[in-house]
Amino acid sequence: MDEQHVPVLVVGAGPVGLSTALFLRHAGVPALVVDKRDPTGAPPRAGTSLRTCEIFRSIGLGPAVRRAGWLAAEPMCSIFKDSAFGATRHMTRMPSPYAERVRAMSPVDATLALTQVEVQLVALGELADRVRFGVELTGLTQESDRVRAELRDTATGRRAEVTADYLIGADGARSPVRGLAGIGVPDREVVTWLNTAYFDADLGPVVRDWGTNACFVRNDSVFATLFSKNGRQKWSSHIMDYPGRPERLTELSERSALELLRAAIGDDQVPITLHAVNAWEAATGMAERFRADRVFLVGDAAHTQSSAGGLGMNTGIQDGHNLAWKLAEVLAGRADPALLDTYQDERMAAARVSLALSAGLHRGYRDLSGDPADLYRKIAVDYLHAMIGYGYRSAAVLGEVPEPDVLTDRVRVGYRLPHRWLRPGVSTHDLLDRGWTVLVDGFEDLRPGEAVLVRPDGFVAWRGPGPEAAEQVKRRILRPADHGLSR
């Protein structure tokens, strides 16, 4: 390690850690990312949401994300079959009002999809010189003005110390950073045990024939998913049940995994290249705190959820997006350190919504015996709320924050600024600067003379009379003590 001090040290080079470093860089803060492994060789587990792709577009990575991704199905579009090639039992989509909302709510195509592998590769293309693989965090000590991190080169055993103004733990569900910071997870609950297989197989045009990349298979031999990862040969499968399945975490042999995959596909002659099959606990839980002085938690280090709903990685990436601009303001001296308290206030509430969606969908899939349309109707609101429609109530928002309404498309305090096309290819989101933005037009629900103050993360901090008042509100948020306020 040739650096002795960095503004921010990010521990964990998964999609959440690398995305957080991207957001910091966009805000003018150079971060160093370390990971004891090279996680880019991991199987393609998680996938992006509309909001995550929208955030990448906001920092200038829209073209890179489009090149790296592919056009899948719209969110919550699934087919239920006897096997991949077998009879179709049900086809489910998001109910019409919600599907129409998804198609119109963002400048990003709602079908754009990347796995965490593509997210990492896009990030590394921007951050390659700021990422160190094979470097393990072995200890940390907090001081009044810095964090001392003890690091070890896993290849040579060489040890080094790096100091940072702040340290971010993006190091997964078993986070060493969380443990070293003394933060517990008091409510962790194992929902079930799963085996997930990652494989290549040429299934021909099934994704086109299905009309979706998400298939649920149930037959006498297996209950499993078949998720296309690129519209072609790359697949994952959650193997959820099969005759004789143990009621405990159990590894599947390669032979057993292949037998179950062939049962799910419905053709014993299709060649399968099995890359990995993992046994894992689908658990939910939230850290008791997301911050300990100068140490912050993001992603699975802060909250874990089952894969149902597909928002785990996305919720973590949005943690980093929320935290990055606040660290940038404090490090640049534009804001009091108390601004950082709002990270936990805002993201803990958003994570609860995401965890509730995951738990509800998991229970729904587990108990499903008939047409899943009722489940999808019930869960549509929860999905949009967790994916993009959550609001923030904290000292970084001034004014009354209304209750969530995922079908509402107005400028609302505490919520993401709505998207409108101003002209072909130009969205109201493109009016936003890297920092704070004051808008006085572009939305039909703004009254004459009214202004909107938008935070660097694209959330509305305030709306009221005039740009001058907006500047005063910004100063109150960043430096409340100067205005006789406290958090």
C-alpha cells in the first residue's frame, strides 16, 4: 500500500462498494477501495433496478450502462410453467396502472438490466487505479479526526496502516467492519435455505417465447426458478424444493444439481455447463445502527434480505448514493458533520421498506398454490415503493413530507424529483447539477414564483416561494447551527 491517508476508505469491492466509490468520485471525493478477494469473478447473482440504472445515468454513465446491459422484461413480469419447455400455468405482469407508471417515470428504459458483474466492470473501468484486490482489513481504530485502518496483503502477508477521514463498510452480510465497529444485528432471521445454481445452457428462443426472463417451474421433481442473465446462454436457478430436500442448509452435489436443473428445463439432452452451485441462508435483518462515529455501513453490511423482489443490491447502491454527497459536503467544509446523521435516518427507513417487500414476496412464493396474479396485484405497490417511491424524513428535508403514493407524479418534498421529457433525449433530471439545484419551471404543478430545491442525490429538499428562499433553506440544512437550529 503506497497511500498513507485517504479521505474515504471503502472496504468491499462488490457492486455496492464500487458504486459508492463512483458516487464519491462524482462528488469530488477520491476514495480508496480494498477487498481481500477479487469479487468480479463471482457468479451473476443480483440484477439492477430502474432506479439504480437511473442513478448511474445521473453521474454520466448512461452510455456505459446501456452498452454493458441488455433489455429484459419489465419489472415483476414472470411466467409459471411445468418446465422451461413445458406447459404454461400462468403469466403474470404488474397491474396496468403500475406498469404504465414504470414505463413513464424515468428517462431510463424500464427493461434495461445488468447483473452485479456488469456493474462491477463498469465501475472498475472508471476506478481501476483506486481499487486494491488482495488487501484485507484486519483492524480499525477510531480517533477524533480520523480512522486508522490496519490492512494486510493476502499474498505476501505484508501489513500497512492507512488513515482515512471516514471509512465505509461495504463488506457483505458477515461484515468485519460492522463487527470491528461494535454494531450488532439484533433481529437477523433465517427465512429459508436455498441452493442456487449458475450455469450456461442453450435453451433456444425461450426468453422470447416466454415474454420474460423470469420463469418459475413446479413439477413432481423440482420447484425452482430459471432466470436468464443475458437473454442468451447465461442462467441462474434458485432450487427451492425437491423430494427429500433436507430441512437444513445442505450442499448439493454437481450430479444432483444437474439432475434438478434438467428437471426444471424439461429436456435431458440439453448440454449444461455448471459454473457453481451454492447453499446459502435466505435471511433478513438490519444493523442496529448504520453509523459508528466515522464508520458507516452500506449494503448487506447494513441490511440483508432474501432475493425475493430483487432489490437487495439496489437498496445497497442507493445507500452509497445517499451517503456520498453528504460526505462530500462535510469534507469540503460546506456542511456541518451533523449532516451525516441524516444518512441513518433516511436509509434505515428506506431499507425497512425493501426488507418488507422481500419478506412479503418470499412468503407469497412459498405459500403459492394457484394463480399468482393476486399476489402480484398485492405486491405491486410495495415493489414500486421500495424500488423508487420511498421518501425521506430527516433534517436534510424541510417541509411536510407526504405519505408514499407510487402513482403520484408530482413534485413532492422528500421524494425523488419526477422525470419529464423537456425535449427528445433531455429529461428534467438533466437539469440537475452535481450539487444543489434550484428549479423554477419544468413541472406543471409548480405555482408562479414557486421554487424547488433539489439535493445532489435528486431528492426534493424543499419547495416554496422563490429562489432566494431556496438558498436560505440550503444553508439551514447544511449549517443548522448558524441559524440557531439543532438536529
